[in-house]
Amino acid sequence: MFFMRRRQGHCIFALWLAVLVFALPVAGGVNPTPREAAEEIVQAFAGEVGDASVEAVAGRLERLVATCGDDAVGAARLTGFRGMTAMEQSTAEDGPVVARLIARHGEVGLRLAGESENVKLFRQFGDEAVTLLLAQTEPATDVDVATTNPADATNATNATLAARPDTPSKETDWLFVIGLCTVVLIVWLVLRTWLLFRQRRRR
């Protein structure tokens, strides 16, 4: 009976691992390789490509992934060569943040990435900073004022966010949640096996 229950526990654990392995690519999306992304970019942004070859674009993407992380591929797929140039021109510290900003917000992220202060705000406050920056730069209701000054908008957003330094980010790392569930399941299986073993010894 003990060994039968233990096998049942192992089956549950194996089933959990199988679901986890197959769910990760579906939930998180499978990033294309730099070569695959380069082919897509060359086709989608033909007007910006000029004479650039797929090999050349793939080489640029590989370098960007090395300096900016995997978000560089997603950012380049959304904004083409303009996004790649923005990431290449960013500093080593800002590169991963710029890539994530563009990958998450596309053209809007690319426009905001042009200001170092915006990048700083996004690094600290995430998507909340983007929401407030966009709200600050929306057309004014007064017909005599078409838009808000970008510098004033950034300063206003900075002041708004700085007033709430303890506001937690709304982003949830679902990989951490799955990992935590896995650890809990392993601990449960170990304790369950140990308790069953003790019961068997008492008999």
C-alpha cells in the first residue's frame, strides 16, 4: 500500500512537470531566433530596409540580444530598424530598459525612449510611468494649446510618481508564481512520503 501511494505521488509530480513544460511556451510565447526575426523584419519593413540583407539584420539582432536581452527581438519586430537604432544608441545601462519599453509598448515606447528621463521613469515605475506620461502629453482641452510641452509632461509625471515611492508595481512575474507552486508541490510530496513511511514503520 505504501509503495502504491508513493507511485501515485510520483505520478502527480510527473503530471505537474509535464503541464509546466508544455505550458511555458504557450503562456510566455516562444521567441523567434534572430534569423527568423530578421526575415520577418526585412519583409515587414521593406521601406526602411534598403539593401540590408537578412544576414546583416540577424547579426544586428544577435548583438542587441547580447547587450539588451531577449526583449530586443520583440522590440525590433514591432518597430523595425528605428527600434534597433534606438537600442543601439542607448547606453549599456539603459539598453535593456529601452528594449523592454519598446517591446511592451511598440511605437509609443519608441517615442518615449527618445528621452532619457522617460527611460529612467520606466525603469523605476514600469507601465505606470507610461500611462502617466501619455496622459500628460494628450491634447489639451483648450483650443489655443495643441499639446503639452514634453519636458513639462516628464517633470509632471516624475513629480506624480515620486509622490508615491512605495507604490508596488502591478506587474506579476508569473514564472515566479509557477516556480513557487512547484516548490510547494515538491515539499508536499516529500512530507507526504515521509509520513506514509512513518506510518508503515509503526505497523
